[in-house]
Amino acid sequence: AMYESCGEDEVLNLSMADGLSGTYSTAVAAAQNAENADRIEVINTGTLCGPHRYMVEAAAKLANAGATLAEVKAKVHALMETDLSFLIPSDFDYLRRGGRLSPLVSLVGKTIKLAPVLTQSKDGRQLVLSTVSRSFKLAIKHVAKELKEWGVEKGWRIYVVHAAAPGLAEAAKAQLKETFEHVTFE
């Protein structure tokens, strides 16, 4: 219904990473079944929350400024080459349930309060273990090192997203600001 409400307009749907979210396959199925399917394009951004939001905002800004669909798609694809995401689960249960850790390793990690750091695989379709740190602070230090090696500098944007843990997000942001003082944080 949402696609069909767009009338004669071209529709570009930017979905979160296929393999990490069901939004891409759902969007493609809906587009194929829409009456205006020939005017709908779905892009798998291969990203998670922060970079996905940035891509959507950039695409909307271009579209509102009169850019063509081809220009908007080119910008989105360029942005897809420059995103990097990390995830630090608050416990090991997430990793155990997803099959990334055995129940025994999960229990040991939970008991000694290790902080796993996940990142997207090169194809963006799954999360892989980047490192396991002895504390949240060391986990953020690892993320800062990886971002620095990636080339993050002035003009870049870092999103710090949390799932009901605003205190940890603020701590991560404060620690990252020490390394990236000229980067925009959201």
C-alpha cells in the first residue's frame, strides 16, 4: 500500500543489510507485488542503523533538491563504500543464540565479564567477531583503533546507537571523542 500511494513517482527504498535484517527481502517482495513495480527500486545498503540513517537522509536531501534517480543511486552506492559498523552486545547470550559461540564459551565470557566486539562481514550479510576485550572501555578502544585504521577523520560522522543502554552509549561517545575530536557524533 505504501508503494502504491506514491502514484507516478519513482520510488527508491534503501533497506538495512540483507542477512542482518529481513527488511530487504520484505521490501523486494512488496515491490514485486505492487501495481507500480516498474517504478520501484530497492537497494540493499548492507548497513546497520547509523550508516543506514545517513544514507536515507543524504538520498532524501538530493531528491528534494531535484536530483535524478540515477544521481541519488550513485550517491548511495558511493556512501556504501565508506561505512563500517561495530556492535558490542551487552551479554554473550546474543552470540550464543546466534550460534557464534558455544554455550560453554558464552558462560565463561559472561562469568568473567568480557566484552565481545562484532563487525559486519565483508559482504555485509552477517556479524563476525572482531575481538573480545576484558572490559567495555577496552572494547571501545579497539573500535577507535579500527576506525582510525579505516581512515576516519574530520568530516566523517560516527553514530553511537544503543538498545536501552544510554549510559554505555554516552561513555562510548565520550571515549571516542578523545580520539576523534573533529568528527561529528550522533
